[in-house]
Amino acid sequence: MKKLIFYTYPSCTSCRKTKGWLKEHAISYEERHLFRNRPNVTELMELIKLSKSGVEDILATRSTTYKQLGVDLDNLPLSRALQLLSEEPKLLRRPILTDGERLVVGYHQDDLMQMAFRKTEDKKQTAIKS
């Protein structure tokens, strides 16, 4: 089982809610500050592979940065879009959580619960096999 990675920005309300939820449920995670420790292109590609709609799932289209950019990401090659997201972390929706198998973007208690429940089930399966 892979470690839960929590991409966050401390002043983000949804990030603080998610962090509180994780702590309340005693779920361990590796915290990654999106602006100090930006996800690289490879990490972003892995996130997109776990998404349902690709770049759209992690792109903050309502952000000021996106609006000022004036770029239609739909017409950019994927490699350039990923490079842009890596260079401009304000373009990323927050928070982003992944365990390497699933992806949760934003604060969604049901999705967090499913991820946490799955991790608990994985632990039980490992214990049964041992």
C-alpha cells in the first residue's frame, strides 16, 4: 500500500478542512506544500492518470491566474499543459490527495471516507494474508 500524499496550501479553506478531517480520523499522510514543493510533470501525469477527466479534474479554471493566463489548455499539447501546471501551482485545484490508486480533489467527505475505508480494508487484507 502506498502512502497518502496530501498536496496542500495552508491558507486554503478546503485544505484546512481536509487536514482537520484526516487528523480527526487518525489517517497518516505526507503533506506537500504546493508552492514550496511543487509537483513535477511526472507527478502531475500520475495524478491525471487517476482522474476521470484528465487535466480538467486538477485545473482551477476559476482562479485569477487561469483567467489572466488567457491560454486555452484544451489546445495545448499535454506535455506543455503539465509543464505549465508545474510552473504555476496556482493553476491547481486544492487540496489534492492520492494514495497512488485513487484521487480526491477538493474537500469531499464521502470521497475521503471511501479512500480511508479502502486503506483500512487493504490493511485487513494484508493482515489476513500474513
